[in-house]
Amino acid sequence: MTPEVPAVLAELAGLVARNAMPGVPEPERASDLGLTAMLLGLAAEVWDGAAARLVEENRALRTLLGETGADEDLHLSKLKAENDRLRTRLIEAQIAAEEAGDQARQDAIWAELRASTERRKISVSLV
Amino acid sequence: MAHSLEPRVAAYLTSKLPGATEVAIEGLERISGGASRETYRFRARWREGGDARERRMILRRDPPASLIETERRTEFAAYRAFHGSAVPVPEMLWLEEDPAHLDHPFFIAEELAGFQASPQMLLAGGYDAVLPRLAERKWTILGEIARADPEALGLTEVMEAPPLDGCWKRELDYWEGVFDRDQAEPLPIARAAIRWLRAHPPPPAQKLSVVHGDYRTGNFLYDQAGEIHGVLDWEMAHLGDPLEDLAWGFNPIWEFGRGLAGGLLPRERAIAIWARASGLNADPQALHWWILFNCVKGQAIWVGSAGAFIKGGNKAPIMIYPAWWLLNAQDRAILKVMGKL
């Protein structure tokens, strides 16, 4: 998810600490803590599968783009950086397929994009 | 404990209410939500001509960085233009762009108290009996906005009036620019949609209309009888193609998972109500273009929300939630509208 989970958790930690202090207006405390609870719930939902999702998607993208290699460093930040690189290349490949009128290639890319939204789908998704 | 803004708001109102003495602000509290402006409600009391006066008011203040970069002067003008018309809006009282008073620019309006805005509350079951009436009012009011003459309302003086065949490009250029500025990661689905939109432009607008820009379930005040008492959140108001406003509510995100336009009724019924009220047509192909455009616009807003957090301009949790909740759902909405899902 974007913004990245660690950066959000760090911010929420500070927010909760500030709301633990006296003098915070009650409506603002309620709003801050209510939103914090919802964000923590979403973070908890995606955390266990985050690395697996990125590894799976990076593998699928490499296959589609004709690249070899594998994810050696399993830090989420490294996996995400590789995912960004591959999805940038996917955009270039999709533009090339559109310009070439290569429908089979376009269909394959759309299939991967559809799969990417299934991988990212959360329990409270509106679509 | 009194909010720290109360004495500063009291000082401001004292300067704006000639003849008023003993101006006091009570119960100032922030209203949750409001990712584009900080919104507070309060009660103002003062004495004037020997009489005690009281009025409930709303303060909308610019935050350090916003989910939506908007021009508050335009928003204020849009509210004022429709006040007293068939489009219910709260009365605007003062616009203040000098940050000396409350650190950031702001405006103050009357509070329309006693009504709800929450779509979750509306769609939770307790209002089911009045949803048809509310839906009728929702799209009738939107039709009234589309039917209005921007020049007669004085809005061509504060809003750019694009040519009829340029409305779509102006909007698409703007929101693609938000992606270029704020995106923190590659967005292949949104970028593909933008290429499709540019390759298949819509016909010229039937007329130049006021476009609310965020007219959806959740941005109006309703009561238990299904009446709408105030259309809110005009911060993206501009002049453009009236189909843009109709299509924003058809972004699948705003079905709230119910498979109905705005979570309220079938899309074709909503279109018929709007067409009757506006006197305009909703060409299916043009409307499809605008629905896809609005999916892209929605994604740009969620991307901008994430961008404001990442760049450090606004670290409030309200900036994170739309991004986490909606970025993927909006991608899925784009796929759905493009026939890919």
C-alpha cells in the first residue's frame, strides 16, 4: 500500500502519543483515534501477505517482460523498488503494444493488470 | 476546555460585525473528515443594539497541504451564486485570505444544523424507505446545477470559461498533471486509461455549465424524510461539460458496493431524473468517456492524498485513509469501466 506501511505506522505512533496527552479537544482525539484504528486494521490485514504478493507479482512481471532473475533481498522496501521498476517497464511495453496494434500482447498485459488488482484487494474494497 | 481558536475567531468576528459588542465563541470543535479543508463548527454570541444575538457557524480553514488543491475564492463564489436558488446551499458569510487572522486562509458560513451527511449512515438500512425520494432530489438538484447559466450567476467572472470543445482536454490535462506531480509509484492502469481518453475524445459539451466537481452521496445534508438541505464541498467547482458532474456520481467507487448509482438507484433512472431537471441529454458514448475520466480524476485525488503525506506537507491520518482504502478499488473501477474486469 502507498504510503508505505512502516512510514504510516511511525506517524501513527506519534499521533497516538500526542492524543495520550491532556488538552487535546475530544472531537479531534476521537477523529484521530478512530482513523488510526481503521488504518491499523488495514495494515494488519496486508502485513502477512505483503512480501509474498510482491514476490509473486515480480515473478509474473519478469515472465511477461521476458526478464530472468529472482528476488534475492526479501526486505519489503527492496521488493517494492523492484516492483516499481518492473511496472514502469510494463507501462512501456503496453504503449509499444498499443502502437504496434499487437492485440495478443495487449490482452496479456491487461490480464496481468487485472491480476495485480486481485492481489492488492482488501476486505473493505468498494469495487 | 475551550479550543485555542475561539478567542481568535471572536476577534475576527468583532472586526466583521459592525455594531456588535461582547462577541463570544462557544463550543468550537473540529468536524471529522474534511481532507481538503479543516472544518469546525461553533456558536457565535454577541450583543447588537441592546439585543442578544446568536448564530451557529462553520469555519473552513485551509490545511498546510490538501488532498485537493483548490481555490477557496472559487468555492466561496460557487456557494454564493446558488444561495437562495433551487440548489440548497448554506449562506456564505466571510472569506478571509489574509493568514494573519487564523494562520491560514479560511471562510465562515452559516451552519445547517440537525442534518446528516454520512453515506454509511444513509445506506445502513434506517433510511431505506426514503431513499427513492432522496435519489429523486439528488439528481434533480444536480440537473438544476447543470441547467443554471454561469454568466447570469456571475461565475464567469471568477471561473475560467473553456470553449465547449475544450472542456474535456482542460480537465484531463489538469488531472494528468496531478499524477505527474504526486505519483509515488508507477500507475499502469491509470496511465492506460488516460491514453484511451486522449485517443477517444468526447463530443463538445452541449452547453457550458457550472460543474460542482464532487457531487456524490456524502456531499449533501439530508434528513429523515429524504429531503436534501444543503449541497456541500464545492472546492472543485468549475465551468465545464455538465456530463462531467453527472458522470462523477457514476464512478463505481460511489456505488458503495451496492451496485446502484450513488448506492441509491439504477443508473438509467438517475440519468432520466437529471435529464428532466436539466433539459439536457446524456449521450451514452459521451457519458462513458466522462465516467472513465472521473475514475481517473478520482485516482488522481487519492494519489494526491498519498503524495501530501509522503512529501510531508500533511501527515494527518485522513490523508492516508483514502489512499489505502481507495487506490486499488479505483484501479478496479477503471478496469470495470473499460470492460477489462
